[in-house]
Amino acid sequence: MAKVYVFLANGFEEVEAMTPVDVFRRAGIEVVTVSITGSEFVKGAHNVIIKADKVFAECKFTDADLLVLPGGMPGATNLNEHQGLRNLLIEHNLRHKKIGAICAAPLVLGGLGLLKGKKATCYPGFEKFLTDAEYTADLVTVDSNITTGEGPAASLEFAYTLLEQIAGSKPVDPIREGMMYKHLEEELKN
């Protein structure tokens, strides 16, 4: 069974953090929300306070299949300033394990050189932080072990894409249907 860690810093974008958590848990995937603040309580960009499952110092991460970075400001810069998380991302990438970052959070990956030679997307205006990456401006971009998302509206597609990567396609369609996402896709096509 896959295990996912979603990292929370003060100023995180709530929908970008909680949508993947919701989707993974609907699929029966073990997901742990991790505060990097030293407190289990983390305040989002829109003043929503979330109680994380764990604080960073309590976790070993050796069982991690996927690490997820929600965006938001100053959440993304706060993630970027956490040296323990930065070290973990480098190590995880060296093992070719999955990493997801959405909105402003790909700036962390860009600053670490993890996007060099890869395609990536992010919130418009943050592409300057995608060091040596090819900016796609797509809703979601997958390149090798790294998945990036554009912003809050991409949260569901980002979560479904990550779910398919760690659990295969079988659980994704029923969850899309149950959440009325397939209906939304059809409406948008018309």
C-alpha cells in the first residue's frame, strides 16, 4: 500500500493541500499531513487552521512513496526555507520516488535543481523560479517522477493524476464519478 506525505507550512493554499488528502483517503491510500512549523496546528493562506497528523520531527519518511507540496503564499516560501524538507526532497528525488508540487510550490523544486531539463507548470508568474525547466502553462504536467500543478483550480486534476501514479487507474474513475468530476468534464466540453 502506498504512503503519501502532504507538507503544511503557514500560508499554505487550503484547497491545494486538502484536495489531495481527500482524494487519497477516498481511495484508501494512507496519507499523513505533516506540519513543518513545529506545531501541529498550521494556518492556511485564508486563515483556515488545520491540525496536522504529525510534525516534521516526528516522521522518518523512509516509507514515503509520494511527497506533496501545496502552494499558496507565503506557504511555498515557508516550505522552501525548511532545510529538513529540502534535504528530504533531494533524497527522495535521488531514489526516483514521486514528488508533487502545485501553484507556487514548484519554486522549491526549481531552487533545488530538481526540475533541470524537465517540463513543469506552476501558478503564472512563478515560472521564473522553475530553474532550467521548460514551463508548460498546463493544468498539470508530469515529467518522470515529478508532477506539477498550475493552481487552486487544478487541485482535483492534480490529485487524480497523483493517485493514478501511485495506485493505478482502477480507483481513479470511481472517485472521479463519485465526486461528480466526470460530469464537470462533460459540461466543460460543451
